[in-house]
Amino acid sequence: MAYARFSGRLAAGCAVVGMGVLAACAQAGTMYSWETYQPQVYNYLKDDGGDYAEQIASLEENVEDARAAGQALPPGFRAHLGMLYLKLGRADKAIQQLKGEKRAFPESAVFMDFLLRNVPSLVSGAAPEAGGNGAAVPASRRPQAHAGRTEGVRR
């Protein structure tokens, strides 16, 4: 008799726990608003001559949708949007996005600081120069080429 009562309670308890687990799974959603971010990154990296202004418009629409849904933007979203702005020469908007990425994801601070230091060269299309520690090298400290001079060169 005691066994029947115990097994009945056990079965009821398992049923309640099972329904709780199923309810929790049903409510699980994504942490970030991904929307068209991943395809946009793919197109950017593929560099098939896509329209950067069109990509920016799509990502800005994602920003509005995420705000309306109360979702966060995924890691790298703002940095990617900043890089697109740099492609169009919009350094002001790029800086705003890169700083936003740094605020939202502090672990990206070192890379965002590197990009922020190099915004002028990134806008002009020149490759940023890095020192041994990954920091930008000021022009005054860059090695100068001297035509025809070979002193100090080992052969």
C-alpha cells in the first residue's frame, strides 16, 4: 500500500518536472538579434563588389528591429557596421560604431582600440602598420628607405 502511494507521488512529481523542462525549452529564444548579420558578413568578406550602402541600410534596419524586440545586437555587429562605414569614408559613423562595440563587448577593447587608432589609414585605404605588440607605429618611427646606401648591411 505504501509502495503504491510512493510510486503514484513519484510519477506525479516526474510529470510536473517533465512539464517544467518542456515549458523552459519552449520559451528558449536566441540571445541576440542575428537577422541578416551573418549573410552581410559573408558578402563583405567575399568582397564581390557589393553595395556597401545597401549593406549598411540592411544592418541599420536590423538595429531598429532589435531595439523594437528588446534584443541585443550580436558580437561583432557594430564593428562590422563600422567597417562598412569606413568603406564609404564615413569615419564619424565608423568611430561611433567601433566605440559602441567596445562598450557592448569589453573583451573586444584591444582590437577596437587598434581599429580606432587606425581609422585615418583605414579610410584612405592604406594598410595599418603594426609594431611588435600590434600597436600602430607613428610615421616618425617607421624605417626610412635610403636608395644606394648599404652601410651596416651584412652580406
